[in-house]
Amino acid sequence: MKYAMVFQDFNQLLPWKTACENVMYPLLLNQYGNKKECKAEAERFLEVVGLKDFRDFYPNCLSGGMKQRVAIARALAMRT
């Protein structure tokens, strides 16, 4: 079983990456698949947290709650 932590501070996203890229980053880093597979997983979890339409937005364009949900999507995507 793996654990992921989402801190209360929502400024934990990489500012030069989009919401989708922020969710993809740990998947690619831990080699959970190729880029296409990781992007599909990232988009799936962004949809789960209600941010499918914001996948191409950078963190500075998202509200605090949206940033938190991106971080939650990233944690959920790391479930494997």
C-alpha cells in the first residue's frame, strides 16, 4: 500500500506546468507508463475532481480550491 499526502497549503504545484502536467509529473517520474498513458491517467483524475475543463491552465490561473483539487488528483493518480 502506498500513501500520498496533500498539504493544506495549495501552493505546492509547479508553476511552469499546466494542471494536467502537474498530475502527470510524478507518474512520469516514477515510470508508471509512457507519456500517453500518464496523460490519460492525469486527465481521468482531473475529471474525477471536476477540473477536466481546466487541464491546460497554469496554477496562477486557478483559484486556491482548484489548486488543492489538482494536488488531490495528483495524489489519487499515484495509487498504483
